[in-house]
Amino acid sequence: MKNFQIGWFAFWISLSGIFIFLFDFGFQKDKSLENTLVNYYYFVLLTGVVSTGLRYYQNRELFKKNAFIFDLITVLFTFFIFIIAIFKLDQLHIANQLWVKFAILFTFIREFSEVRLNYKRTVLNPAQLFIVSFFGIIILGALLLKLPNATHTGISLMDALFTSTSAVCVTGLAVVDTGKHFTFFGQNIIMILIQVGGLGILTFASYFSYFFKGGTSYENQLALSDMTSSKKLGEVFSTLKYIIFITFGIELTAAIFIYFSLPGQLFSGFGDKVFFSIFHSVSAFCNAGFSTLSNSLYEPGFKFNYFLHIVVIATFVLGGLGFPIVVNLLTYIRYKITTLKIFNNTTNVHKPWVLNLNSRITLITTISITVVGTIIFYFLEYNNTLAEHGEFGKLVTALFGATTPRTAGFNSIDSAAMTFPSLVLVLLLMWIGASPQSTGGGIKTSTFAIATLNILSIAKGKSKIEVFRREISDISVRRAFAIISLSLIVIGSGILCITIFDPNMDVMDIAFECFSAYSTVGLSLGITGKLTDASKLVLIIIMFVGRVSMLSVVIAVFKKVKHKNYAYPQEELNMN
């Protein structure tokens, strides 16, 4: 049998192992069926070991690849499981417990990475591929949440679809109590959907494929360069590597800080506390806003834990900055450190624009909005939702209240108790959202900055936008105003539809819900679970459009027109 035939056989067997894995977790089973499943797991693992061995036997160059260490550890771990099973050392809880499921998952990842999937731009353009990938994960997530063991009392298809969309689109709007309605298995599904939705399934699939194979097709690189905004094809996979390492690095660090910020008496045990830390770390960095607490961080025992609040703020702000900005910021910090005389006695060559224009505009806009928002929120809510806090607590909670609307979705106050001016402020902050190429939504800080700079340029009588001795390109300006227009059209249409389907709801509550859904924030005034199925479907569409961006949807629908070598006479239209 040829190597590629063995590879495909191993892939389908490993895929069947994943389905058995889900069946195992998702349904109740008797002892005999459970033993049958465990035996099938052994067959899947044995197939994976044989496939890996033949792969290295037929291609000795693989020993020099990065994947060799991964394969070696996986094979050794699998042999360890077999030894435990053969000698019936069940007291180690290896053979038929969680570890064997991890081995199945690693086997599937390895075999999937060997499958040759070549992307064809003639079939789907990058925008269409991006949208289809999100849609597929949402449907899969809804089916997983419908499994009997995912919930304590069952869930309707509409609520499962809503929860899956909210998780994949990293929104955080919930129609049921995440902590009480979903089991540990269901909460893990939601956390995985958040992680996959925050980074994108294509990011995971592409990087693992490149890691194990050491290369990919030119078409795949072109598609990924469009999605990661890499200026050079050679930077595509280094960008993917940075994205994955930054994500898991920050999430791990945040989880550790969250763990040590929590008093042990709030949890039933060590595992419960660890899961809480990981879940909220992933949810925070991906700007999802999901929490296993009924009232998010406003729960007793959590709402006065200011260190926890600061850790969560730092995590979702970093997630909302965008991966290119974080990478560029780290490069700038490293450059500044190396130029200090205490680290380097030689003369350093000055490098201009280490911190690029995108980073400068994003950082200035983010800091400005955060400072102004915090000050306004502090004074508007001083004697209202902030009244129960001390002076330091008021500052931290005001900062939390000014940053969480920009797509994070956690709340440390009673959102429904905010004053009307504060609600308007939150609506504006939700609409602006996070930064480009981040895990957050909204029109993005760069769009807001370009619109503001354009107003200032027109006021000064300039015909172009200039900042930091650079000129903003016309295409950027056109994109910014297209994004603004499309966002208002989607949000306005959503408000109109929900007022028709739920006429008894307050218009302000509906508007808040639609802004939150479009900007993938997750904050609510408490009406999400009370909406009819038709209104929930409207919010599902808004969340999906907000995550993939309406501009991407428009680009995916319309065919690109070739540039023509002519220009019509220009005329100005009356605007006043």
C-alpha cells in the first residue's frame, strides 16, 4: 500500500476517533459500550503510530523537521498508554480516562495536517473562505451543544445556535445562564468555540499544516496573506506563529494571575478553580465576555476583587489591540531596550519608524478613548453604580466600565442600573469597538481615527489627510466610511426588525442589544433571554455579520471589477 493511501486511511480512522470521542462525552453509556469505545480508541492510536512510523521510514528527511519532537512525544505517550492497558495498571487512571482522549486528539491533529488541502481562489475568494469557515464552526458548535451531556436540562435548537454563534463570534450574549445551564462538558465546548472563533479555524489549520509539512502551496499562501494582512508571502507563517504564540502566552499568563487572585473558598476544589481561571482567561483575551458566573464579575465575592478586574482588563485590552499591533509594540520595546547604553556599549544605528503608522494611530486612539471614557464614566456613575466602592475601587470600576464596552463584554456593575447618559456613552464605545485584526469587533479604532482626522482635515481646508508626516491613502478613507455606513445600516435594520417581532420591548433596550451584537460585545440590559425566536435569529445574523464584517460580506457577494484605463469628468455634489 502506498504511503498516501496509508495516510488517508489513518486520517479517516482518526476522524472517526474524534466522532467516537464526542459520542463518549455527549451521551450516557453502559459499561459494555464504554469498554467497546475504549478498545476502538486503542485501534485509532495504533493506526496513528503505524502511520507515523511508515511516514518516517519512507522519508528520512522528516527526522530533520520541527515535527519530529512532536511525533516522538506522541508515539512515546501512546506506548505508555498501551503499557498501562496491557498490564492493567488502572490505579494510574490512564487507560480509560481523559489522557487517552488527549492522545486521540493529537493523533487527529497529526493526520489532518498531512492531508493535502489546496485552496483554489477560483472557487472561493479569501472573503468567502473566511465567511464559510465561521459559518461551518457555528453549525458544528450548535450540534455539539445539543448533545445530551452538554446541558443539565436540554436546550432548544435556536438557543444552541444562538450560544454557538455568540461564542464563535466572541460576542458573549447569552440566552441561558452559562454556568448553571451547561455542564462541564458544555462549558468546555463553549471555551473551545471562543478560542477557535477568536483566532479563526483557518489560522489553526494552516499553521499546523505548515508546521508538520514544512511548506504549503502558493495559492494557500496568497489566501492567508489576505487574511493576515502580511505584506510579503514569506511573512505569512511567521505571522501565524506570532499570533498563536502571543495568544497562548498571554492566555496562560492571565490564567495564572487570575488563579492567584481568587480566594479558594469560592470554589469546590483545585480543578474548579483552575477551569475558572482558564475559561475567563480565554474569554477575556478573545474579547468574548462569556463567564461561568451568573452576573459575570458583579457576583458577590468577585465584584470587589480589584486585582482580578485589573488582570481581566489588561487581558482583553491586549486582545483588542490586534496581533500586528502587539507584535510591532514588542519589536519597538525590544529595540528601545537594546539601544540603552547599559545593555550595549557600541554605537547603535537609529532605525526610523520601528513603531509603524498603524500602531501609532491605534495606540493613541485606544489610550485617548480609554482615558476620556474612564473620566466621563467616573463622574456620571459616581453616586450611582460606583457608590458601593471606595475611591480606588471607583477608579478601577470606572476603567472597567470604559474598556469593557469596546467588545470585551464582561461587567463589574449592574448594567441595567446605569444612568441614561452612561448608556449612551456605552453605545458609542461599543460602536467604536476594538482595533483591526484583533479578537474584537465594532467599526474599529482605526476607522474612528480616520473619520475624525478627515473631519479635521476638511475643517482646515485640506484636500488630504496627513498625520505623523504621512498621508492616509484614499482607499483607507473610502474603506473607513464604507464600514461606518454599513455598520449603521445593519444595526438600524436589526433594531427595526426586533421592534416588529417584539413590540413590547423598550427601544433603548433593543438598540443596546443590537449595538452589542454587531460590535460582538456581549453586554445586555437583560432582555436577551426574553426575546422571541425571530428576534434571536436577527441577533444571530447581526453577530455573524459583526464578526466577519459587513464589508467582507459585500466583497464576498460582489465580483471584483477589473481596472479600466479611463476616467470620467469629476463633479462635486451638494452636501449641505
